[in-house]
Amino acid sequence: MNTYKIGQSVETTQQQQGIVRYVGNIHVADGTWLGIELPTPTGKNDGSVRGERYFTCPVGHGLFVKDSNIARIVAQPAPKVSAARTTAPGAPTSRAPPASKPAPSSAKSRPSSVIAPKPNPRLSTITKRQSVASIPPSNVTASSSSSRPPVRQSSATLGTRASREPTVDTLQTKLRHLEKKHAEDQEFLKDLTQVRDERDRFHNIIQRLQTKCQAQHQECLDLKAQIHTLQSDNDRLNKAQQEHEVDLEDAVVDKEMAEERAEVAESELAQIRAKLEEQDMELNILRSEAELFNESMTEEERQEAGFYRLQHENERLRTALYALRDFTKERETLLEDRIRELEAELEQTDSLRSTNTSLNSQVGDMSAIIEHMQAQLDAIAEMEDISLELTAKNQELEDRVSTQDAVIRDLESLKELNDELEAQRNDEAEDLLSELAAKDIELIEQARTIEDQEGQIAEQLNLITKFRELVFELQGRMADAESSRNMTEAQVKDTTGRFHEVMDLNRRLRTSKVDATSKEIRSAVNLIKADELAEQISIIKETGSIEFISSEPLQAFFAAKRVAAKTSIVAASLLDTEKQLSHGGGLEEAVTRLSCLEAVKHLTFMRSATDRVTSAIAVSPLSDIAKFGPCNDDFLAVERALDAGLEKLKMDDINFSELADALWRSHSRPKLTLTLTKDILEAFPENEILGRVTTISAYLVYLEGNFAVVSTVLAFLVAHGRDLPNDNDVAASSGEEIAKLAEKVLERLTPSAALCTSAKLASQKLLKTTEALRLDSLYPHILGGQSALIELEANLDKIQQDAVDWSDEALKLVSQAFASNGSFAGLTRNLEVTLSFYMGPELESLGLVATQLNSLVDEASLLINSSEITHGPSPWSQKAKDVEAERIRNAEVSVLSEKLKAEHKTAILLLHERDREIETKNLEIEHEKARSRSAMKLQAELERKMKELEELERDRAHREVKYQADILALEEEKSASSGSQHNRVVVDAPNVATEPVEQPVVWQSVPAGLNSLLAAFQCENHWLRKREHAEVFDRNLRDLSAKMWAARRWEEVMGSSELPDLDDYLATPPRVPRNPVATSQFKELPLTLKFAQTAWQPRDDIWLSTIEEDEEEGILSFAALSEAHFGEDTLALEAFSEVQM
């Protein structure tokens, strides 16, 4: 180890030269450090580390490095600086007192890179050694002892490195954790700042909204009170309006009825006046007639003519007329009073109508005001909802602010802790960087040591070969010694000692080789894992999805890659072992070599299959790689078998025969995978061509090894057949014959072996050509379309399978020819027959195989016969694109979602407005329905009233017809009675006058009095119809006729001497004349009017006169007359004539 002194000019591993200013320990790291002053400002400091100064130099010229980072010493210190040397390595010569406050390290003071570049590998200076037999034991011991110190030093270095590796890993993990935490803290601080800004903004918004909400709330209360007042006023006005409408309707009806009644009264008054005048005129005429009768008639004549009865009737009529006059006057008075009342009511109705109009206008204004208030109320309700929502948001924000305050406090504490950890991390980082620099130097030394050891291993392998030859030579000498027994005791000791030394060295070399093999296998496996992790990390970085890596197809892809890499490791180890086997040592090694070749063949097949699968997965679309998922279990099973083989190789405890069988069983799984995914693999012809060429090459390599093994066995029989120990003479003769036969078979086998070798070389050349084209993204498409390649593969497969069977049988035959003690017992079969396969025509066809392969090489070498390999992106690239597209789609969806939310919110507001409009319309509809129901009820009531009116109209018409018939009958009776009396007076007194008397003319028109009476009846009937609650007639015309008939019967009974049964007599209906026309009877039969009484009472019964006839046959009641003349609802007025009194 070099001793560094202050003042020396040194050069670091970073190619930096400077002067040593300090040698010793520093307070931030352990170990020996050198403080160097650089001539240029490319250093790290000014001679101080974290506030503690160790030497003084300009800023940027100081640099601290470990002693292991010094590449060489450029120059020794000058004599004047020799006094400044350190006396002890651990005590610094010039040391500044520590500062009271450590200065924070800036970003500029951090080293940009502390990893030293690897030096160029040294050329090994290992010299070749000659025969081990010529090397004395002392030299061997010296060489081995001289090589031990570097090994010890490297072992110590490795121990130190192994002890520091956990600490370095822990610190690196802690450093990464702190960096991640620091990044999270920075993100939290950013979020915290944003949250604080949002909190302040929301506080301001909340204050403004609270102020607005208070004003809106107060305004809402005022508007609610105003709305309540307006609603009460509206209800009152609506109620008053309804009452006024009812009063208006009643007043209109009363007005119409009053007008009608006034008209009726006026018409009645005119009619009554006309009737009164007519009655006065008739009365005067009757008086004049009565005077004439009184003057010219005697008392008897008067009685016979019914004078007194007529006089009585006239009195009764006079009384009725007086009563009618009084009633008319009273009626006029009442009607005038009613007219005045109706006029007053009309005036009141007009005032109410104007009031109603004003109220309707007020109602319209109030409705507009109410609608406006309702809109304001809805807006206020919305503002209340918004206020409640904002209150909830405010509360939520306050809770969030409190949470954020707690988070802020936690983050502040975390920040403080982070600052402390950052400072500690910086210290540890510098320490780790310095340690990494030291480790880099150690790695460089280890690399050099490895190179030395590789050279030593090569020498040891050479020695092993020579020692094996020496062992065989010594074994022969021992056999000679035992046979001759002429060796002296000293020679025996010497030979035995040398033999033991060689065996000891052989054991040590084997152990060293096993360790080296184990290390190589472990390093190769670790490299496989590292490559796999690196590829997984790159895929994760590209796709951003860990689940994609965990998917079954990707796991199958990585399992196939591991299987391919491990097959290469196992195959390399087996080939190395096969090269070290000595074919002259016996038949066991030949069998081992044959099993080794068979295992290598299976490994080559598996490697070819897994390469095809991995190449296909690496360029297949995402939809196709899912079909490789079920292959994961098969690849894992193959990997387990390979791992078991690697473990046995590391332990040097491998059975080649068992390994070959295990690999043969595992080989079926990749074949099954190729079969299952054939439809996908067909899309990649370049992989199929490369796989077939690899298989052909593997077949030929195995056949060449098989030939070599068989040739070795035959050479063994030729060389040692005659010298084998014999048990009898038969065996001796058999051994000699076998040697000759083996020599003969070997001569015949040599051409076939040469053909196989040439075919193997051609196949390897074709394989190299195909692989070279593959590196240039090309493949020989001419090979893909030829069936010759497929036939060649099938032919070689059959040949190698037959070779396996024949070689196994031949080795078994030769092995059985030797007894357990090594004596030759003879062959059970003919050797030439046993090896007839190797001399058959199948192996002779290998020459054609070589020619065919050479032609294929020539064709494949032409670029015109090659095509470019074009594939799409890898599945992870497609997945990355899908993830990116999904991310963009999610962003678009989020934007669209926000837009839809805004639209949804707007739609909700519109829906609320529509709901309010619908509610308003529903209320209007309900109001209209109520009005419609009221109208329907009124219409139904109107229809009912109309029906009643129609019934009353029909009843009135019927009664009017009956009344007219009755009046006409009375007038006819009166006329008939007057005519009868006049005729009788003329007959009895012919001498009274000689002058002719003019007869009264019978008019066919209705009398004026009758018209007046009918008009009066019509007006009264019309007035009664207009009155809804007016009383109607209690009895009809038939009832009146029945009463008249009953009165007449009662008079007859009272005037008769015998009293019949009153009930039966009064119940007997009057007889009806056969002739329904009673005109002749009126003229011929004299009628005696006993009494006639007429009374007019308003809204009461109307009584008519009772008619009594003298003759029983001529009795015609009023009812019978009505039925006879008016049964068909026709009025025959021509039967009546006006009687002139």
C-alpha cells in the first residue's frame, strides 16, 4: 500500500492532478482521506467540509478523495515541504477549529459524478507451462504459495465489501424513501398553497353571499308579508266578486221578469179595459133587452123563459166584474210598485256592474302583482336553496380548511423533519458517493483479479489435462510395476508420493473448477434476472401499467426468455464438460459423452422453440398474445427442470443420462406450445426458417458426436483388444478377432464420419447465413417455400433417432463384453452386425445432404432470395398507445362530463322552471276544471229547467186549448140560450109588432172578449213560467169539469123527493151524446143557465160556471164537450157562433 505525504503531486482516477494538502480522517466519513489542491477551479470546496476546515486553498480548488481513488503518484514533495508530513495517519497536521455553525452545502458543491471510469483491461501475462511431469513438486508449491497473497487480499476486500453492502443498500433505500417523501412533501406544499388561496377566496365569497342572503332573507320576509296581505285582499275581492256576480245575475233575472211582468200588466190592463168597455156595452144591451122583456113579458113568461135565473146570473157576473175591476186595480198598483222596485234594483245592478268591472280590473292588476310576487317568491326560494347550499359548502369548506390546517401543521412538522433528513441524507450521500468511488476502485481491482484468475484457470485446465495424462501414465507404470515386481522400495515410495501429489492437485483443481462454474452459473442467472427486470421496467415505463406485466401472456414471454437463456447456460456448461472428457479413459466416459450430446441436442431444440415463441410474442398484436397465456405453465415446468440441472452442475453432481432423460421429457412441452400456437407462428416465416435450420444443424452436430463416440469405442477395442486380460484361450482368440473386426469397422466408418462432418459444416454455414440476414432484418424466403428443407429435416430426424438406438445398443454390447474385474469375457453378438447402421446407405446419403445444404447456402446468400422482415409494434407499445389513447379519452370524457354536468345543471334549472310553469298551468287547469264543472252543473240545471219549461209549455198549451174550448162552449151556450128565448118570444106574441125583426148574424170569428181573456191567460201563464218557485194550478180542467158535474148532481139530489145513495150517484159519470158535434143541440135544445160564477184570484184556482140542461138527453157536460171537440188537439171554432143578445 502506498504511503501518501503532504506536498506530493498525485493523479486521481478521474484524471485530476493536484498537490496533497491534507492526509487523515475527516469528521463526515471514516477512512483515510486526502485533501488535494487542484491548479484549476474544478474542485468541490476550499479545503473545508461542512464548516470544518482541514487546509486552505482558493474556492473551487479543493478536493477530498479517498486514498484508494489515487491512481498514481506523479511527483514527490520538495525538500522545503518535508517538514509538513504527518506523523500519524489518523491525526491531521493542519486542522482549523470547527465552525460554530455548519454551512449548508449548496447544490454546486455536490459531486457531479463519483464513479470512476473502468480502466482498459490488462493483457494477461500468463505464460504457458510445459509438461507437468517435468515440474518438480517444490516449484508447484512455490507457484501456488506465491499466488495466494492476492487471493487473500481479494478475499479481505470482498469481506469488507460484503460487510458494507448491506449498509449501502440500506442507506440507498432510505435515501430513495426520503427523496420520495420529499417529493410528496413538495406536492403537499403546493396543494397547501392552492388550498389556502381557495380558502381565502371562498371566505370572501361566503361573506359576500351571507350579506346578500341576509338582505334577500329580509326582502323575502317583507315580500311574504305583502303576498299574504295581497292574497287575503284577493280572497276578499274574489268573494265579493262572486257575491256581486250572484246579485247581478239575480238582478238581471228580476229585471227581465219585471219588464215582462210590466208588459204583461200593461197588456192585461189594456185587455181588461177593452173587456170592461165590451162588458159595459153588453150590459147596456142586456139592460135594454131586459127592459124590453120586463115591459112585454108577464111573470109566468119570465119564469118560463128563465128571466130570473138570467137576472141572477147577470148579478153574479156584475159582482164578478166588480171583483175583477178591484183585482185589476190592485194588480196594477202591485205591478207599479214592483216596477219601481225593479227600476231601483236595475239602478243598483248597474252600479254593481260598474263596481264588478272595476273589481275585475283590480283583480287583473292583483293577479299581475301576485304573479310578480310569486316569481319573486320563487326567486327568493331559489336564493334560499342557494343560500342553504352555500351554507353547506361553507361548512364543508370550513371542515376542509380545518383539515388542511391540521395537514399544514403535519406538513410543517414533516418539512422540519424533511430538512433534518435532507441534511442527513446529504451527509450520507456524500459518504455513499465516497464509498461508491472506493467500491469502483475495488471493482476495478476485482476485474483485474478475475482476469488473472481466468488466466490461472486456463493454466490449471492445461495442467489438469497434463495431469490426467500423467495419471494414466502412472497407472500404466504401476501396472507395469505390479506385473514386473522389480521396483525397489525407494522407487515405490517416490512413485506413490508423486501420485498422491498429483491426485491432491487434481482435487484442488476440480474444486476450483467447480467453484468457478458455480460462480459463472450464478452470475449468468443473475444477469438473466437483471435483464428481465430491466426489460420489465422499460415496459412498465412505456405502458405505465403493472397489471400488464402481471398478465399471463407477458409472464409466458418472460418465462420463455428465461428458458432460452438457461438452456444456453446449461448447453455451454455441458459442451465445456464434453470437451474435457477423455475418450481414452474407458467406455464410461464415452457413454457420458453420448448422453451429454443428447442433452445438448434437446437443449438446442428447446432454445429454438422458445426463441420462436418469444420472437412471435414480441411482435404480435395484443389480440393474439392472449393465446400464449396457457403456455406459461409449460415454460415454468421446463424452467424448473433447467434449474434442477443448473443446481447439479453447480454442485458437480450431475448424471448426464438422467439429465438427458429429463430434458427429453421437458422437450415435449415446447413442441406442444408450437402446435397450439401454430396459427399465430405461421405469420412469422423467418422464425420457422431459422428454427428448421437450427434443428438440422443440431441433428448433424449430434450425429457427428455420435460418430466420434462410436469411433472412440472402436479405437479403444483396436488399441486395447489384444492387451486385455484373458480368462481362457477362447477369450484370447476372441479378443484378437474383436480387435481386427473393430479395426475393419473403423475403416468403413471413417468415410461416413467425414460426410457427417462436411454436412455439419454446411448446416452451420447455413445457420450463420440465416442469422446474419436476421441481424439485417432479412430472411431467406426461398427456404420457406421449398419442401426440400422439410424433407431434409424429417430425414435427419429419422437418421439421428436410429443413431441413438444403434449407438446405445453398441455401447451396451461393448460394456457387457468386460467383466467386473476388467477381464474380457467376449462379445455376445457380431460387432459388424451391431454397427451395420453406420455402414448402411442411410449414412452414405449424408454426402447428398451436404451438397443440398451447400446449394441452400448459395441461394440464401443472394439478396434477391431474401425478404425484409416487417412487423408491427410490440404489444407493450400497442398497450402504451392504448393507455395513452385511454388517457386522452378519459380526459375528453372528463371534459365532456364537466360539460354534461353543466348542461345537466342548466337542464335541471330549466326543468325546475318548467315544473313551476306546469304547476301554474295545473292550477289554472284545476281552476278551469272547477269552472267547467260549475258550468256543466249549471248547464245540467238549465237543461232540467228547459225540460220543465217545455213540460210547463205543453201543459200551458193544453190548458189554453181547454180554456178556449170552455170559453167557446160558454159563449155558444150563451148564444144558444139568447136565440132560444128570442124565438120563443116571437111565437108567443105575434101581435106585438108587425115590423120584421132583423135576425142576428152568426159570426165565424172569435169574440173580442174571448181574445182578451185568452191573452190574459197567456200573459199570466208566461209570468208563472218565469217564476221558478211560483205555484201552479192545483187542479186541471177535467177536475174542474168533475166539480161542476158533482155540483149539478148535488142540486138534482137536493131537488128530488127520493135520496139515492150519494156515493154511487155522484160516482156515476155523465152520459156522452152519440153525436160528438153539439152545434145542433145548442140551437135546438134550450139551455137553462142556473148559475155561473167566475172568480179571478192570483196564483189560485179558477172557477168556471156549472151548466144544467132541462132535458136529460140533451145534457152535455163541459168535460164531454172538451173530449168531443178537442180530443185530437184541434180547435173547431166554426161550430160556435156569436149570440146577439
